[in-house]
Amino acid sequence: MGSLEDKGLARDTYTGASTSIQIQHADAFTGVERIMLVAQGDLQRHLSAFFARTITIECMYTKTGPRGLGASRDNPIRQERQVQLKCGSRVLCIATSSVTVTSSECERLLLDERFALGQIFRHLRTYPEFALLKVDAQVVNGLRELRRTYQLETEGICCEIEEVFPDRNMFDLGEAWLKQDAWEDGSGASSFPTGSNPSLSRWSRD
């Protein structure tokens, strides 16, 4: 008997001797893009392997609900957060997350020790349940942008995450892309305009 995970836009099957991951509209993406689209809490590692560089996480904001007597199933603690995954000065991805924690260990890791989400799953040594909910490819200010929305869940923590890759050329050019001028606005901060151009392609599980 094989095992099947069929949630959203990605289907993951395996047997004792084989594995298969199928993504809807797979031919719309390069091989590297498909790897990034099905990353399950380990996107930072995949990006580090691809660029052969250290990838850092910079927190842009967090908004945390009341902690009360501590996280539990009866008293979930919720946090909204946004981070940037960066290689040097280049922004590779912007991740905006809604996080719900229901265990004291996950509360400690997220709020006290300020672990990034991927590092929480690594620390817990768990493989979270993954559902790819939506993929959106569009052009913004002349750059080919790629977005995905997905869910990760394991005991004690559930996350819904939207990730924006601002320039798909990074996956085509690799090292050469890192050496280009950073995509920044006049203030030196990363700029992510919305509504500039219509979507080229959009897929969702609905």
C-alpha cells in the first residue's frame, strides 16, 4: 500500500520504493520553481542550497494576540507576521503568515525564543502536514512575480502562509541575479506594488 497526500494543488504519493509529487499546471513552472512551490517549512534551506549562500530572515512586523495563561487547545494564541528571506541585500521572498499555537513548547519557541517558522519545525523534528492552496503568477513593474499560499500544520502549531517571489529570473539566473542591482525603491526599502498589472496565471484549489 502507498501513502497519499492530496491537499490543494499538490499531490504527494509514495510506496516503499517510490515517490511522486504532482503539481497542477506543472508545465507552467521550471523545475526549480516546482521545488520551491512544494517546500514544506524548509524553503530557506532550499534557497540556500540553490544559491550556495547563507539565507537570512528579517522580521518586518509581528502582531500577537493576548497570551493569557499560555497556549493550549482551549486558549490558542494567534500571531500575524511578515518576514523577508534575504541573500545579502537581495530580497528573495516575502512571507506573510497567520500562525496559531496551541502548545506551551510552540509558544515558547515562537514568542520567547523568536524562532522563524521553518526553524520551529526543524527544532520539533516533525514533518508538518502540507497543503498548497493557491499559486499566482503575474507581472509587477515589469518583473515576473510568483506567489503561493499554503498551510503547514503539526501538533501545537498551524500556519497559513503567503509567499511572494518578486522576480522569477532569480531561478533562471542564480548567481548572476544576485549580482544585479537590488530591487529597491527610492528609500532603499524593498518595494512590492499591488494592482499594477493583471494576473497572467492563477491557480487555486477552489
